[in-house]
Amino acid sequence: MTDIALAPRGPSFSPLRLQDRSLGWQAGAVVIGTLFLALSSYIEVPMVPVPVTMQTFAVTLIGALYGWRLGAVAITAWLVEGALGFPVLAGGTGGAHYFLGATGGYLFAFPIVGALVGWLAERGWNGNKVVLAFVAMLLGNLACLALGTAWLAAMIGAEKAVTFGFLPFIVGGLLKSALAAATLKLFSGNKAKPANP
């Protein structure tokens, strides 16, 4: 009875079932996740001081699909690629200096956001319950904006940071949250079968 009580509870919703797959499958998923994140970075609306991209859409969706652990790993791998100079950040840019400038707080927030959304998805805030999935995605977007704005405030002051780094992104965050929740709902009707051991 003790073994049952201490056994880790698996995710309640994991359409990709990556936790049941081999290390090779998981590594492949990380590579695919970094490619998806890179592609989302190329969809950009220039704004000052930070652009609007589809990155938070990709970050929240990867968190929900991969789970909190593997999602955070995939997002961190993408950030490492960006820091090394690969053209995977907003607008096809790369380089460590982006982590020290106005966008740094948002970039550092991404693995936290992916882990938060993944953790919530594993506990039922997922495509099976689309309203909760939307709320999870929205919480992820708000966490990203809050952390990014706090970083920006240290550089340009709190009032300007909120004016330029938070408020203009609220509507985009709502729309991206709805799109991510709808995308996750599509996966909920097509759950992958567990991998053969």
C-alpha cells in the first residue's frame, strides 16, 4: 500500500505521451520544440521597446503538450541556441546581448511560463477543459509580462515599463491564449497511444 501512495501521479492530459517515450524520442521532441519556437519568433510586429511575436503562443503550447519538465527543457534549449547567436530569437536574431537588454526579462521568463502552463495542464487545466486551458495560457502570458516588465522597470522605470512593456501586450496575450487553448483542444480529441516498451 505504501508503494501505491508514494508512486508519482502521471499527467492527466498528455496527448504526445512524451513521458512514456524513450530518451531518444524526448530529445527529438526538444529539437522539434526549439524549431517551433524559432519559427514563432519570425512572426513579429515591431514595437518599442520589445516586439510582439508568437513566442508566448509557442511557449505556452509547448508547456501544455510536453509537460512542465520537458517543456522547460525545450524552451531552455531554444534560449541557449539564441544566446549562442543562432538566429532563433525575435525577427531571426540571436546573441547573448538580447538577454541583457530590454527583452531579457521576457526571455528569462519563458522557461518559467512553460513550466507553469505544463504543471497546470498535468493537473487538468488542459484541452479536455478548454476554459481552464485558456486560463492556464492566460496565466502564462501574464507571468511573462509581469516578469518582463519587472526587468524592464529596472532599466527605464516602473511607469514607462508598464506603459511600454505591459499594457500594449494585454490584447495580444488574450488572443494568443485563446489560440493556444483552441490548438490544445484539437490535440485532446487525438490522444497518442503509449509507446511500446
